[in-house]
Amino acid sequence: MAEEFTLTPMRRLLKRFGDIRVSEEAVEEMRNIIGDFSLKIAEFAVENARNEKRNTVIGQDLKNAYVEVTQLRIV
């Protein structure tokens, strides 16, 4: 899943808070963490849409999934 995210934005995100060098390992780890987090949110959002008998995931499904994942600390 993490492979779907490119490395350059991960490096930019890490460097946003200061002029600091960022190792390849750190960039890869950031990509893995964001990939895992996104996967969990997507899973909950799709589950919510299906529970409501919809074939379309909507923005509110993602918002609800984000809250659920962060509150339950399921990452």
C-alpha cells in the first residue's frame, strides 16, 4: 500500500518544520506510516458506506473513519 505514495512529498512534509536533513530510512518510514493510516481509514469508510447500503464512499464516511481510527488508536 505504501508504494502508492511517492517519496518526494514525504521528504517535503518532514522538512516543512525546519531546514534539516532527512534520511532515506526516515522518508520510507513516513511513507509506510501514512500508507498504513490511510489504509485503515479507507477500510472504515468503505465499511460505513456498505453498512448504510450505499455503493459510494462520501466525504462524511472518511471523516467518520478518521475519528474512529484516531480515537481507537487502530494503526
